[in-house]
Amino acid sequence: MSKTVRAATTAALILATMTSAHAQGKNDATGNFYLPYCRSFLEKALVVPTSMQTMNEGFCAGVIYSIRVVAPFLSPNMRSCPPDATDLKQAMRTTIFYIERNPQWLNLQLTVLATTALRDAWPCP
């Protein structure tokens, strides 16, 4: 198994584990719940965040980072091909912008929204 396939498989398993474990908590892992945390992660607010806020910001960043890494290896209808220079902040801005433009989908899971946002922004050739 190549390093790329192994890395993609590992990232997908981590993402699946994170998503299912986190979804069992109090929140429902939707865009509606995570959008403020994704925004605050980028804004680096001057107030000292609570541990819950830090965890939720980190979850948002982790989901988007993981999807960005595995995106080229997903099935064709979910695949995206972000440029190699795309960093986490750019992927997060893209996801936030997509969610803000499509408020009717705030009830969808963050993983679905991020995957769709990256696919729309960077479709594969």
C-alpha cells in the first residue's frame, strides 16, 4: 500500500471516529452548532476561551483539515482537488463562506458541509 493511500485511509478513519464520537455528545455536529466556533478559530478572539470553546474550535479545524487532506481520494461525487498550497485557514474560510451562502443547510453535519464546500470551490479536473 502506498504512503498516500495509507495516509488517506488513516485520515478517513480518524475523521469517522472523531465525527461519530463527537456526535454522541450534547451537540449534533451540524453547521448550525459549529459555524460560530469555526469563525472564532479564524478570528483569534482576544478573550480567553473556555475549554469547551477551545475543543469545539479544534473540532471544526480538525474536521476541515482532515477533509482537505482526504478530499482527492474520495468518491467522484465528493472529491475535490484543492491546490497544494491551500492551507487550513483558506479551507476554513471556504467552508464558512459556503455555509453562510447556504443557510438552508445549516442543519447538515459539518463534515457534509465542508466536503461540499471544498468540492464546489476546487472541483477535480
